[in-house]
Amino acid sequence: MSVLVTGAAGFIGFHISKKLLEHNIPVIGFDNVNSYYDQSLKRARLNELVNSSSKYGINFSFIEADLENKEAVKNAFLGKDISGSDLKIGKPVKVVHLAAQAGVRYSLEKPSAYIQSNLVGFSNILENCKELNVKHLVYASSSSVYGGNTKLPFKESQGVDHPISLYAATKKANELMAHTYSHLYQLPTTGLRFFTVYGPWGRPDMALFLFTKSIIENKPIMVFNHGEMIRDFTYIDDVIESTLRIIDKTPTASKTFDPKNPNPSKSWSPYRIFNIGNSSPTPLMDYISAIEKALDKKANIVMKKIQPGDVIATSADMSSLEEWIDFKPNTSIEEGVRSFIEWFLKYYKYKV
């Protein structure tokens, strides 16, 4: 059995691919390695996956292409490379779709990238899942879909009809598109609403990365909404453990679904939606304090007003996920931040 992982050069996709290889599962990686952030970091992740493939003797094959490229996506589902040559790894039985144009703020600058990757690209994934009878599609949604909701913690049963960024709107659209295919073609789909994932090999555009680098280099850090923000920071190892368990648990039609009082996270079709968060929301200033403690260095903080598309607080209700997979993310901020900084200092050869 092989698994197709899109976004394999990305933060979460890299970790998922590596863990699958450790579990003796062949992986077909798919990514366009775009320039949204440092491509050398993405190449380094891919090199790590090649090394893991050699270490465990498990096949890792990589296809570099855009999601909008129908032929390339089709070949990946057929177990072929971009030229159509057989990868000798077999057709993927399951798909973990993590590739997308990321970033709330960037969606204000380049909306077309989100339409092409997150909507057109996702439709190509769905079509191939349908045509090739994929057993389970697990795909990335986002906590951003909760948009203007202010009732905390966020529960999957809440309506998510008021997005406040195009990025969030495309993720909401992905959930709707997936449900359509679950209904029409009985394609089992599971959407994962990730809550501020952080950890080693993380994204350079995320707060932890930006803050750590600036503090080390004695540069000021920009703190928005004057620090009055709360996030449900979720450590990467908890995300990976949750995702792996979900991959192995294919959704079925809900026996308790009531069409007169529909629960958005379930369906009469093989469709589920889950939060992936820590359920321990942390004030942003406490998060910064954890970074300062791990670095043993104070930050030069510059307070700024809130940016368009940002939400003030996120908090995940994890009861549904815990019931489904008997696991609940639990890594503390202190432990997670410390692990990230240990990796960061080693990878970028900083001395503090």
C-alpha cells in the first residue's frame, strides 16, 4: 500500500511523509516547491525524506508539479512520474492532501494563487480520487474557517459561514467540495481543521519562526493587536499522531445524522470534519515569554494594530477527535517551543 502526500515539501506534509516511511509505508510525494517562502528549506526537507527512504528501505518518490497540472496529478494517482514513467511503487490507496497556497495575509495580496491552488487544484484531487477509487482522502482545512465566530472553544458542529479572509473561504469551499464527492460517489473524506501548528522544520512566515530569528538577531518583533491575541498553538508531533490515526480510520455514514437539525461535521455520507488543536489556548504574550525563556534573551517588542484577516482568538474543542481516535494533543507550549528552538539553532547554526 502506498500513500500520496501532496505538499510533501511543506511543513506538515514533510513530517507526515517521514512518519509514514518510518512505518514502512511507501510514499508518493507531490509538491510544486513554490517561492512563497524559502525554497532551500523545502529542498532540505525533501533531502531528509530521501535519507529516511534509504534508512528504512522504503520507497519515496517525488513529483514536482502544480496541483493545477491535471496530467501531473493524474500520473501521481497512477503511480507514475511527471513524464508518465512507472514509479514502481504502485497506485496510492489513500491520499493525504496538504498542498495549498497558505497564509491569511498573503491572500489579500495575491488572491488568484488561492483560487488556482486551493480550488482548481483541490478539484483535480477529488476527480482522481473518484476515478481511481481511493479508499480515503484526508485533507487539510484550517481553524481560519471559524472566521467571525466568537463563541469559544470552536466546535465542529458550529456554522462556519462568515470567513474573514479569502484563504479561509477556500478552505471552507474545500469542505463543501469534499462533502459533494462523499455524497455523489461515496468517497470517504476527512477534513482536518489545523490550529496554528508549530515545531521543528516549521514555516518561516509563522510567528514562532519570525520571533525567534528577530530576537536572536537583536531586531524588534512586530506584535499585532497590541498583544491582545490568543491562539491554540498545536505542536507538530501531536498533529502527526492525530493525522496518522485518522488516515487509518475511514469515515462511514453517521447513523445519528439528523437532516432536520444537521451537524456540519457529520453526514449521511462517509464524511467527517475534525479540529486538530491543543485545546489549551495561550495568550500571545505568554507564547513570546516561552520563546524568551528558551533563548534566555528578551524581545524588543513593537506593538501594532490588528491586521486585516486576523482573528483575535482561537480555541479548539477536541472532544470529537478524542472520541474518534482515542488521542488528544497535549504537548505544552514550553516543551514545544524549546524543541523548535533547539532545531532552529542547529539548522541555521546560530549561537546564543
